Amino acid sequence: MALTGRLALLALVGAGLVAVLPSWTTLVAVDALLLLAVGVDLALAGSPRALGVARSGDTAVRLGEPAQVTLTLTNPGPRRAHGRLRDAWSPSAGAAEQRHRLDVPAGERRRVTTVLRPTRRGDRRADRVTVRTLGPLGLAARQGSHAVPWTVRVLPPFTSRKHLPSKLARLRDLDGRTPVLVRGAGTEFDSLREYVPGDDVRSIDWRATARAADVMVRTWRPERDRHVLLVLDTGRTAAGRVGDAPRLDAALDAALLLAALASRAGDRVDLLAHDRVQRAAVQGASATELLPALVNAMAPLEAALVEPDWSAIAAQVLRRAPRRSLVVLLTALDPAPLELGLLPVLPLLTTRHQVVLASVGDPRVAELAAGRGEAAAVFGAAAAETVRLARARVGAELRRGGVEVVEGTPADLPPRLADTYLALKAAGRL
Amino acid sequence: MSAPAGVAEARTSTALEPTAAQRMRGLRRPALVVGLLVVVAVVLAALRSGTVRGYLDPDAATPSGARALRVLLEDRGVEVVRTRTSADATARATGGRTLLVATSWLLTSAQVEELAAARADLVLVEPTPDLLAALAPGIEPAEPVTVRPRDPACTLRAATRAGRAETGGGTFTVTGPAAASAQRCYADSGRAAVVSLTSADGRTTTVLGSGAALTNDRLAREGNAALTLNLLGAQDELVWYLPTVELSAEGEGTGLRALLPGWVWLVAVQLAVTVLLVALWRGRRLGPVVVEPLPVVVRAAETTEGRGRLYQRAGARDRAAAALRAASLERLRPVVGHGRGTDPDAVVAAVAARTGRPAVDVAALLYGAAPTDDAALVRLADDLDTLERTVRRP
């Protein structure tokens, strides 16, 4: 049950009436009348309980884009359901207008649409739908809630997809689909063809030339059907906020760009998200299904405040990548956790796979390192330099162990990682 | 690359509205809480109502009350009658009794006039000028003095038997025909703190400048008890008049209710109903507040900043300088063509050759002693920057 401002206003008018006709009789009569009106209103209001509420609409949306979820209200009762309705969502679902007017005549149905602009990645759930139906006098209302479960999955925004066209152009250059044919643009033998002026003389295949009537050259193409395994560290270092978003979000962005590029290059891409336990995995998705499968798996990922278990991760990687693969570890280049966790198990990975470690760097550290002018700023700069030196040391150690290390700010990392991938592919190191 | 947005079919609902029985069950707890509150309020009110407080109140056991004095008087066979209205006080104050008037600043002029009809002996404690003029003509107030023990220095029997007592406060002078017979006691440079007059019909009027001697707090000091007992216990009955604010000067049909027209109360009731309805209208929410767990947010550079502040607090200029120098060297070495782990002398020589600076200066900058104060550290950072710039663009 709920009351309205109109009832309070009537009570105020009643106070005026009592002032004009001052007697207990007037007072009791006014209030009895109000009580009677409320009773009538409640009796004649449409039942919120009987109202049928159904939901339909978007179940997935990319972060930053709007989603629409529609409520269909069916009024099976004999009276018109008229009043207000609240379609409650969790705050980060970003529902602009949760409260709606409600007016469903008896036996009919109406639609109400809530527009969501989620502010955070992950699964955003609808809370209850609360209906308040007013009586014909508009003095009192009946109120009830319905549980109409709905989940909108908010996918990573993939802001780095703007880099994709330029990287794909580079890939086509490598692929030999352009007229340029240079040795070194791949290691996989493609075919023999006749020499044309302009070809690199080093690519002449003398043995084939001897058999044929003409000078033959070998053509090469980059390897295809390689295996790329993206490993996301969702441990405590991924929780750190860089700029406005957690480090994990930047890592997801880089992983998506690399996955998009690699799947276009004809490689198979798998994903593993792991801290102490496996958080998400995508395996064996076909090229067309890959990106939807990846963003879907990534959407609910949250960084956990635990130390990642690198030996478990290494075991998972070995199980998922039986033959030589490109293993991309997306983590933070923090000396302590890497030296204690990753370095001991690294030889297991590097002997069988090409390992790339991609780390989201913090521009704030560079900002601190440039601090000059007063003691506090210089001490900050010294601390930042200490951190950078330690990172450089662990980076050098990783490189000695045969790992490619890529570091960049959230904006720089995705294209840099893509470049590293292309360079590895060009060098035939996959 | 289009967003893999999904659309799903309608799902139906379940009503969450509780049934009447569930509602009643839900009300049980609030009802219990309200009941408990009422019980606590009643108990507290019952406990508090027993306490009487107030200045010179014969029932108050607080430091400023006068219960001790009353009990002592009753022990000595004096009947103490307490009254709160001027009419009652005047009616009781017949001959052969003593009328004590305290806190007279609460009296209205009409009440003062009424008291002038009293025929009893009078003891006026801290009287106002109006009261003095009406009840003790001839006694006039003078400048006040501090309350402290004084000697009586007069022939008033009550005072001489009591000896030293804490008196003071208001003082009085006596003028007119009464001046000759007046007893001026506890005087301080000619102004008496206690003055006693005996009128032609044998009534005595005693005026006290301060009620301090009567209070529970001070009764036991010096001769306070003796003085006050003698003054108040002179007759068998004592009327203790402690004025209260009497709203109706006429002393009939008192109270706020009588002053307001009847309809105001009715309107007030209806307005209370209105306020209740407004509260119910605004208080009912359209569904509960929705909560959600939020992810942990820690700035990634927080530890680095913290380390900088720790350096500063500990005054670790040596470590800070070493870090800055190591970072500079890391950047300089590749430029001058040396690798990691090169002999410092070779690096210094190469940098010196490239910049044209003396090798000693470069060595002092890159491998010198730790700076001795913060200003030197700031200078070192700037010098390293300058050196790096010149190495890059010699």
C-alpha cells in the first residue's frame, strides 16, 4: 500500500474545514471520509500482483554503447492498472530512466523500454520490477514487486580495433598477396614459378632451374595454421588501476587485437584466463566464432586479489598447446611476483613454445620519473627510477630466457603486441 | 567485427508481493521494538520524576537546594509548610508564623502587593528592590559584595549566637524612622549583608543579601546553620514560599489551554494527521535500493609513490641519488657505446670526451658521493638531466 500527495492535500483542506466549523464532529467526519476514500481506492485499484510482467531485449552490449530492455505488461484483471512502475537495475547498469508511467487497460498489454548505458564490464543484472497501481480517486495505491530475471552481458569495448586495418595491411604484405616477393617474408615454401626481372636473385632455385627450361624461383609465404595461446593473468597485479581502468581491461584490449589479427592470418587462437584457478577459457573456436567467443568469455572477468599460481598456469599451457605455439602471457612486469612465480617455470614453456610477455605499463611511473624541482618530486623520481630499473632487470632476465617482452601504456600496448606478433611471423619464429 | 549483441525472448515473472499473513509476521519485529521503547521511556520517566532540583527548594537534595535546612528545622519542632502561590503564602502568613520569601525575582508586581498583606514575621532572601519597598520600607539595597565568612558585629541575637557566617551578596542600608531600631549585621564598610527590623506591632523583618548560607552545599560551614536556624526557627511554623511563574495574574483558570480558542486544538489534531499522511506518502519507496559488489580499485602506481614518500621521510638521499645515477647511466651507456657492466672509468672517459667536460666533474656527477641535503639532491637530478641532454646533442 502507498499513499499519495493528493490525500495529504485533502487532509490539509480538511484542516481548513475544521477551522471553519470547529467541532469534534467535523474532525471525525473529515478523517472518516478520508479513510473511506482510501479504502475505496484500494479496493478499486488494479492488482499489481496479478499483473503479468515479461522481459525481452538485448542480452549483450559492448561497453559504451546503449542497450534496450523491454518490459511487456499484461493486465489480466477486470480493472485498469494505472500508476507507476520501477524497473530496477544495479547502479553500474546505467539505467537512465528506471521509473515509468504505467497505464494498462483491462485485458490489454503495454510495453515499457528501459535504456541502459553500462558503466562497467561484466554481467549486469536486473533487480525486481515494482508496480504501484493507483485507485480511481488517486488517493491511495497498491504496490507489489515482481522478480523478472534478466542479465545484460557488457562486453569489453575493444577500443584498439582502430589499429586493425593498418596491422592487416602489414599482414597482407607479409602474406605475399601483394606483388612484393622478398625472401624472409616467411619460411614456409609455397611454390616454384618462373623468374621475372625484379625478383630477388637469392630466391632462384638452381636445382629446379636445372630440371626446367627456364630460371625458376621459389616463393615463400608466412606460416599458417599456427597456434596462438593467449594467457591472461587475472591475479592481484591485474587489479591495479592504470589511468581510469584496471590493468586487466588494457590486457583484454591487447588480447582482442592480437586475436583478431591472428585469426585473419589463419592462425588458431585460444584463450586462458587464470590466477590460482582457471577463470575462463576458449579453445578451438573457428575463425568466424572466435571474437564473439572471446569477448563473451572475457566479459565477466574480474581481477582477483590473489597471487597467480604460475606452475598451474604452465601446466595448463602445456596441456592446451601440445605442439609448438605462440604463448602470449598478459601480465604485469612486476619483479617480485615474476621472479618468484614465473621464472622458475619459464624453461618448461620456452623449450617447447615461443613465449611473449606483454605488460601494461603505467604512464604515471614515467610521469613520476620526470619529477624535478623540489625534494618530494625528486624522491618520487628516484622511486620511479628504482622501479623502472628493477623492471628492466627482470625484463632482461626474461629476454635471456628466450622470452619476447613487450611493454606499453594501455593505449600503446595493443599495437605493440600486434607488431611483435607480425615480426615473429615474418621471422618465421612461430 | 560487429558487436556480438544478443537478443533473447521474453521471460515471465513471479510476483514478490507478500501475503497478508506474511505481512503480519513481518510486523512482529517492529511492534516488539516499539513496545520495548515505550517500556524504556516509561521506566526512565518514573525514575527521573522523583528528583527535585531548584535553588533553595526545601525538597531538593542537590547542592543548591535547601533540604538539609528543612530537615534540621523539622527536627527542632518547627513545622515547615511549603507553598508555591502568593495567595496561599499570604493566607498562611498569619501572626506567630515566619514567612520565608526566596527567589523573589520571579514575583510580579501584583504578587508583591499581595504579599504586603502578610502578617507574619518575614525573612527575605535576596529580595528585589520592589519586594523591599513593599514589605520592608526603609531598607534600601546598596552595592553587592562577595560572599565570604564575616563576623556579625551587631547585637542581633541570632547573629551573635551564630558567630562567623558566610554572608554577603546584596547589601542594604536603612533610612527613615526605622534606622534607629534596625540591626545591621555582617557589615562590610558600612553596608550590612543582614538587616533586621522590628516594627511597632512587634513583627520582625529580616533581610538576607545571599541565600548561600541556606543551601545544602554550605549549611555545614562556619556558623551558617546556626544563623539560618535561628532566623527561620524563631516561630513554631515556617511558611516557605518559593514563587513559580504564575501565568494568570488573577490566579484563576490558568494554563495555555485557557488562553487559546478551542478550534486551534482541533485544527492541530487535523494538521498532525496531515503531517502523518505526508510522511507516509514520502516514506514509501518504489521498491528497495539495489546494491552491487564493486571491484577493488587500487592505483597501480600507488606503491611507487609510497616508496618515494618513504625515501623522503627516511631522508634516504643516498639511495635516491644512487637510483637517479643508475637510471642516467643506463640511458647514457648505449649512447656512448658501452654495454652493461663496463668499467666506470671507461664510461666517464667516453662521456667526458663526448661532452667536452672535465672527466673529474663527470665522475663526481655520475659516481660521486651522496648529496648531503635535499637541495643538493634536487641539484643532482637537474645536473644529470643536463648531462644527458648534452650527451645526446653534443
